[in-house]
Amino acid sequence: MIEKLWFLIPEIILFIGVCVVSIMGLSHHRTWRSAVPGATIVFLIAAALATPFLYTPEKMEAAELLMPRVGWYFKVIVGFVSVLLALMCIGLIDRRYEAEVKAGRASFDPMRVNRGEFFIFFLLSVMGVNLICSANDLIWLFLALELVSLPTYVMVAMSRPSRKAQEAAVKYFFLGAMATGVFLYGFALLYGSTGTIVLTEMRDVFAAQVAEEGGVNLLGIVGMIVSLLGVAYKIAAAPMHFYVADVYEGAASAVSAFLAFVPKAAGFLGMILLLGTMGWAGHAGEGSTGLPMPIVTTLWMIAAITMTLGNVGALLQTSVKRMLAYSSVAHSGYMVIGLIAGPGLGINGVLFYLTAYGIMNTAAFAVLAGLERKKAEIETVDDLAGLRFKHPSMAIVMAISAASLLGVPPLLGFMGKLYIFVGGVETGHIPLVIIAGLNSAISAGYYLYLIGLPILSQPSPQAETITTGEARWPRLAGVIGAVLIIVLPVFTNYLYDATERSTEGYLDEQARQIGATDADEPDEPPDPALATRE
Amino acid sequence: MTIETTHMMMLANTAAGPGWAGFILWFPLISLALCGLWSILRIKSKLPAWTTVGCLALAFLTTVALYVSYSEPVVIHLFDWFNLHWGSGAKAGSFVANFSLYVDSLTLLWMLFVTGLGTLIALYASEYMEPDVGKGYTRFFAGVSVFLFAMSCLVMGDNLVLLYLGWEGVGFASYWLIGYYYTKPSAVAAAKKAFIMNRIGDLGLALAIWFIWLNFGTVEFADLFAVIASGAYHTEAGGWSISAIPFLLMLGAFGKSAQIPLYVWLPDAMEGPTPVSALIHAATMVTAGVYLLCRMFPVMQLHELALPTVAWIGTSTAILSATIALAQYDIKRIMAYSTVSQLGFMFAGVGVMTTAGAAYHVFTHAFFKAVLFLTCGAIMHGFAGQLDLRKLSGIMRLRGWKVVSVTMLIGCLCLAGFPLTSGYFSKDMILAQAFTSGHSAVGWLLLFTAGLTAYYTFRVWFRVCIGPVHFEPGDEDHGDDHGHDDHGHGDHGHGDGKFHPHAPKWAVNFVLIAITVGAILAAIPYFMPSGEEGVKGGWVASMTLDSSARDGMYGVYAIEEKGKLFGADPYNAMYFVSAAFGLVGILIAWWLHLANRKAADALRAKLLANPLTRWLPTAMENKWYVDEIYHVFVRAPLWVIGHAFALIDRLFVDGLLVNGTGYLPRAVGRMFQPLQNGVLQSYAVLMAGGFALVVVLIVLVMPWLQPILADWMAGTGGAG
């Protein structure tokens, strides 16, 4: 238990942050209240910076986890992308009320301020993602996944004082509750199939089932599929993606960006852990090294349908937020290919892609968050027309992030797609990669629009009235994101190596299992892609 | 196969080099970052110039240090970039392109003059761009920094991907700087033209890299040369895609180095500020094509027709642009055409297998052409944008113009190939090798071109620098709206006789003298020992010998016996033959443009009067109508096709297919749109329905489907 606590130190730091921020948010002094986002960022950075020191090789060696090293990568990446997201949230909450207080029109009333609470929820949600890294049983996994989601329901409702946001929150909450029910049911079936809730034990039980019966039993397969479908809500994949457009549109842009990254990262990590119990190592039957066929088929369909619905949905939108919402669905579809491809390029590719997607999507939303018209966020594509003339930096940020989302070669998004697609081809899922390629082509239809409109068009009459938001921090987040999109590809190999190192233990277990269950081919390396990399 | 093969194996077995060499790349990058910072801080002083000059000087010193410590080809690994491996056994593949530097003597030769001239020209620009301080000054120096960084990547990269990055980078920097006066339509048009012409070439280079990777499995120079030296690739089929590689590389080189058919952008690129013309469009960037061919010399020999093609394209370009230069009046434009022509010489040199000669000519040309451009710039600067050689005369006698005139004279002597100047030796190597390797037609044409070169070069100098004093200020001037290199001479009236030319100040004079000294001294390497018996070209040849361009010293094509010129070794005979051609050209120029200036006009009038010869001066003055031909045969058809497509688009796609982004995706989207009705309950039903569907599918349908799917997936390579 004490080893587990050791790995939880980043979460503990975040929790201290929660306490500090909640007190600061209620302070009578305006300076203290306005320091809330800064404090949030400080704690996020502290947690992220502490991580590499905590995940020492010996500790990771000793940890009884399915993926002992993943937190080493994940907590750092999620921490730093969350810093960008927190920058975007500055000046979002309580703006009107604080202005009144400042002007002396209203007196300070602790019951009316929300800023502290908003950032508490922010930190709690990030903390949930970090907790998943240490999950080794279904209960922990369930609680951590819920800790990610529950705060986001409130964040959506708080994010702006409009009925749209509240409607979005209600939808998000009810549908989320339903999805939670689904994966909880799946967890129950998994328990029924294996008689354990501990993931590492579950893996051994499945391996034993394969050895004795020639395959995982039906209850286990159905349990896994139901769990995956439930978690698909978090990553916004079909058939659980219906909420996305409405919720992202209703929430403030900063919160939409948060929804597109934090729950998605949590969901993918959860899926990787769940799939890891069945492994890619010999559970599909004689001689195969993949997942059981029904699960591959399900994921295959989810990937194909998700990316197609996402991209064709985005084509029809006139609201940039809805467009980016559908694009978020489509990107989940691409990432599911990585799940199918399995350890090596696939899983590492997903971890890499999450980082890339987090950065480029945040940059795109930051443009929307950083500009406003008549005190309201800009939303429609017409607002973006000819942005170059009045707000050149934001126009460039938009163009760069859209180009990266599209996957234009030297940029970050291209690198992400490269790993995942190569992983897919490598494992023989060529038709799926072709579908993904076609989808990328379709997505050019709207991404090129987002690139061209701000740079090439003449401003529309309504675009003339666009001003920059009061806080410059959201724009700063956009600029940082755009710079990262251009600079990180140069260091892509280091980032990829990091993802590779973070999945090391996971892979070793697969190799051990092959040795145990597949005596015919003991020398076959578990994944050729990694075997050749020294 | 012996000496070449062992040599290439030696190139392949490269040791690790010193990491500090990376600073040659980082210094320009630091300079760029600082320029960005100055622009954010709104610095309104000459600070950006001093930053850039300082950083470039440091880069130059680093290069010198690298040269001093150099002993054998090294790969300097800076950091990992692309490092993909997949498959195992026979199916194993990889794509490795790290951020590494490949340093051999060819790299060093190029980097020495790139960073050295870059520093000096940035210093010149610090004064030249003075009137823009606080306006475009920072933007200009940021562009120069980008250029130097990209050029260093291009020359020093250890793989074709990094080279391509640099290749695109210098193209971008060139676009940036040609379009520096972006309020001026002609500058914008020129920038666009350069960009598009270069894209065509870049397509060739990109395809070549792709084919190289397909056929040889690597894009790293060291590995690539090893594979080619081993000859192992012949077994792996390839056929046409291997043969295509040298021609595609050539296309890339022609685009960047302004050769037929892609040369038309370079003369127009003179719309940029003069230091840019000198640095990018005369001395460094345009030689990237020659560098590419030298670096990839083993690859260029994959098809026996590749090098002769290069030789003939180079020769044609040389002679065509020399004839255009004969009839131009704008001195900067004459220099531009002369650059195209000299680049033609270099390509011809590569084509006739003297990479040493080509590299030496690049080296000397970089100096003397920089001098010529910078003197043109000084004249333009001083005479309010005047560049017409008919309106300038005898400026040597004006106070403060001695340095400009004398340095220009030395530049002209080098360009004309006057005996014992640097240009004379480097040009002779190319000419002599043409005869030696049996391309005597190329040799004679180039000799004739050398005569033309001497004539048009001295036409400029005799007209502008000596003779009776007479000048008119430039007509395109004053204010930013016109922009063209004129710098606030608002106090000078037009033609009122009170115009006072600005003589250049210390920075310009210092740089002119420094580069001129360089141009004179560039003859010395010819006499330095080349370290090998019977190899002409001295130090430069030894620098080229030590690299992948080596084969050119001997030639892979069997040359039974060395060609002769007038019964002698061409290398010895050429000293006299080319000198004679050059002197004749200078004498004609002296007669027509100094001793008897009326005669030139009379000759032109005579030619125009005779209907049989009228076409000659007209065509030459109009640049052989190449732009117009391109307009008719390339632009117009494209325009027609473009509009036809637009019409089809509007009639069919917009009319029938809604907005042209493709009907099907949108239709599918519309099909699903009713589902997205915003009602919570229906979303819940859909989610539950989807969920139920999947479960039913798995539990009831999967048992039947599984064997079929298993077969199908096995057919496509297994399920993961």
C-alpha cells in the first residue's frame, strides 16, 4: 500500500491545491481571488514536475500494476496540457460579478462567487486522470473515471451565464450517467467471468481460460465490450458520441477544450488498461497474437463509424465550435486504430496522439476563447473571416492548429497520424487505415476552410466588430500551442521514446504470457516493431 | 571500381564529430529569436543588424574552427528526429532522418563562403537598409537569419530530408526577402514567380528523395553512398524508378539554380533589396543546385544520359542568358542574367565531370558576383534608384565613388575571365575539362559565351564608371509607396541639376573592399597543392576530392584518350585560348562603349533598320520572349483550364452537388443530421440502441461471422 501512496504524491499535491484554491476563492480580497488561476497553474506544474522524480526505475519495477510506468509519461503530459487549458479559463468565471464588485455596484458575497469552485473542479478532474495511471482494480478504475467526469458536468454549467450552458450540462450529465451505468455493468460482467476485480489477476485468469478452453468465455467478451462501449462516452466515440456537438457548443470554449482533452485522455487510458487484461498476446485462439476476434471487430466498427460520422458531421457545420466538436469525435476514431494495433506503434501512437491532439485542439479553441464580439465568444465561421486584418496572431494560430489537425506534413498532427497509421498497416488492418485516409481527405473539406478563412478571406461585416477578450491569457495559450505545434515535431522522436518507455512493463507482461501460453513460438517477439528497435 | 569504391566506403564509415559544430546552425537561429524579441520590444535602432552580424560572424568562426580541426568525414549527431523502424527479418524497413550534420570537405568549402559572405553582406545591409530602421529593418534581418539557418541545414544535413527542409527553408526566405517591399506590386509578383518556379523544381527533388528511399532504403548520405558503392541495389529491381532519380534531382537543381526551363524567376528576383540579391540570388542560395549535384554525384551516375543532359542544359542556359544580358540596359538586371549564365557554366562543369571546376567556379563567383551586385546596389542607393547604364557615366570621377568603381572593375575582370584573376582559373577548369572529356561542342559554345560575358561585363563598366561625367537621378523614388531601394531622397528635386549622389559610407566601402580582396585572393587556391598527382585545381579540388563528388575527378564513362585542344592538353591550351576570347570581348566593349559610344547606337540602329536582322536586337532586348512564351504556353492554358474547372465547378458541382466539397460526405452527414436533434431523450435512445445493437451483434451474429472474418483478416495479414 505504501508503494501506491508514493505514486499518488502528484495527486496529493493536486489535492492540496484543491484545498488552497477553495480557500483563496472565498477570500474577501480581490487580489487573492484573482490569484486563483495562478495558484491552480502552480499546483498543476508542481504535480507534473514531481512526477519524474517519483517514478524511479526501482519503484516502477516493484509496482504491482498492469502498466507500472504509464504515469511517468501521462501525468507530465496531462499536467502541462492542463496548464494551457487553465490559462484559457482565466477571466472566464465571475467576470461580470467581479466587475461589479470592482466598480462598487455590488458588495462582496461569498455565496455568489464561483471562481474558486470552478478551479477546484478543474483540479479534481485532472487528478482523476492521474489516478487512473495507478488503477489496478475495477473499483479504483471506476472511481477514477467518475472523478474525471463528475466535475466536468459542473464546469459546463458554470462556464457561462447562459441557458445554453445549463442545457448542455444537463444533457451531458444524464447521458454521462447512463454511460457510467453501462460500463459499470460491463465491469460486473467482467467480475462474473473472472471472479476477480484486480486487473493483473484478471489477466492471468483470461490467460488460463485461453489455455484451458481455447478462448476467453463469452461472458468475459461481452463484459469487455460493454465496458468499452461505456467508456466510449468519455472518448466521444460512436455510438456514445451524440452529446458531443450540443455540449461543446453550449459550454464556453475553454471548457469545450477541456472536455475534448481531459475525459478523452482518461477514457483512452482506461480502455488501454481494460484491453490489457485480455492482451494482444494469444487470447484470440491458436497461433494468433491479437485480441479476441469479437473485440477487434467491435473496435474496428467503432473506429470506422466514429471517424466517418465525425468528419461528415463537421462538414455541415457553420459553428466553429460544433465543427471542432465533430472533429474531436473523428480524432477519437483515428486513435481507436491505435488500440486495435496494440502494443508498439499502436498504443505508443495513441499516447503520442493524445498529447498532439491536446495541444492542437487547445490552440484552436484558444482562438475562440481569446476573441469576443459584444462580450460574447465568437462562434460562427463568419466571425473568423479575414481575421488576419485585425488579429493577425490569432488568425495564424487558427490556421496552424487547423493545419495540424488536418495532418499537414511537418506539423505535430501529422506525426501523430503517422505513428497510428503505420501501426495499423503493420498489424494488417489495411482496410481500416484506408478508411482513415479517406476520412482525412474528407476532413480537409472543413479544416482547409478553417485555414483559409482567417488568412485569405475579406472580413465579413460582423467580423469587423470582433475585439480581443479582456484577459490576454487565452490568446497566450493559443500562441504557446501554435509554437509547440511547429517546434515539437523536431523533437518527435524524444516524445515517442517517452511513450515507448512508459508502456515498457505492459509489453514485458505480454511477452511473459506468450512464453506461458504459446509454447509453439517462444522466440517470436511480441511486437516486431519494437523488437527491431534495439 | 577500385579507388572510387574504397573511397566511397571510407565516406560511409564516418566517425562521430564534435557536437559544437551544431552552433553553425544555432547561431542564425539565436539571431532569429533575438530579432523576434526586438520586434516585440519595438526596438527602433540598428540593434537587429548588429545582432545578426554578430551571430553570423560567430557562425563563420565556428565554421573556421571546424575546418581547422577537420581530418575525415564525420557525422555529427545533434538529436533524433525521425527514427522509425518496423517489420523484422526480410520485411524490416526503416525511415531514419535524424537531425545530424554530415561534414566532409565539400560541406566545409560551401559553409566557409556561405557564412563568411553572409556576415559581410549583413554588415553591408546594416548601412544599406538604414532608411528602413524602425520599419522593415528587423523583418529584413530576421529573414537573413532564417536564410542562413536554412542554408546551413541544406549544406550540412546528413540526410536528404534535412536537406529538403533547408531547401524549402531557403526558398521561403527568398520569397520573404524578394517580397520585402510588399507594397510594391512588381516585388510581390516577383516573389510569387520565384516561389512557384521553385515549387516545380521542389516537386522533382521530393520525388527523387521518395524514389531514393524506395530503391535504396535510406536517405542518409553515409548509408546511401555505401549502398551505391556496394552495388547491392541492382538486385532489388527498381528499373525505371532508379533511372528517374538523377533526372528528378536535376529538375530540383534547375529550379533552385535558375536553369532552363526554370530560370525566369531569377532576373525578376532582383526586386528584392540589393544585399538580398547579392547574398541569396548570386552568391549562396542559387548555388544550392550545384551543391546538390556535387553531393549526390554518385547518384547522378545512375543513368548514363544524366550528366550529359546537365552539361547541355547548363551550356544552353549560359549562352541564352548571356545573349539576353548583351541587350539589357538595367545594370542590376544584366548582373542577374550574368548570374544565370555563370550558373550555366557551373552546371556544364558538373555535366562534363569536373565537380572540382564547378565547385571552384561557385567559390570564385560567390565573391566577384557579390562585389558586382553590391557595387550596383551602392550606385542605386547613391543615385536614387538609377540603374540605367545610358543615364550614368564616369562616376569614378565623382568624389567618394573611387572605391565603388575600382572594386567594380576588379569584379568585372574576374567575371570576364581576365588572365590571372580568380574567375579566369575557375572558368578555365570547366572549359578545359569539357574538351578533355570529349564534349568539345560544349567547350566551344562555352568559350563563345565567355567572350560574350567579357563584352557585356565591360559594357557596364565602361559606360557607368568611366567616360565623361554625366548622371540622372532615378525616376522611381521617394516614399514607401514606391519602395524600390530608394531611401528618402525627398529633398532632391528631379532634373533640376541639384541632385547630389550619396557616396557610400564606411560599412559599404569596407565590405566592398573586403569581398574584392576575397575575389582577388580566390585565385590563390588554384596554386595550392591539391595533394594528388595530375589533378588541377589546387585546394578547392582537394576539398572536392575528399567528398562524395570525387568520382567526377576521374569519370565513370570510359574516356579512351584524353581529348586535345590544338594538339595540347586542354588544361594548358585553355590559359591562352580563353584569355584570347576574354580580351577580344573586352576590346569590343572598349571600342563600342568607351572609345566610340556612338558606334554602339549606330550598330543597333543599323541592325534594326535591316529587316533581315531586325529580330536579333529586338528579341535579345525582350529576353527572347521567354516570359511571353511561358505566358502563352503555360500560363494561358492553365488559366483556361482553371476557368474551365471553375465553370464546371459552378455548373455541376455547385449546381448539382452542393458547394463542391463532395456530395457524398455531406449527404451522409445530412442523413444523420436528424438524429442530432438536440433532444436529450432521443440521444439516450440512440446511445442505448447503438449499445444494444453491438451486444446483439456480438452475442448472436458473431458466432456465424467469426470464421469468415477470421479468414478475411488472416488474408489481410492477421488481426494484430
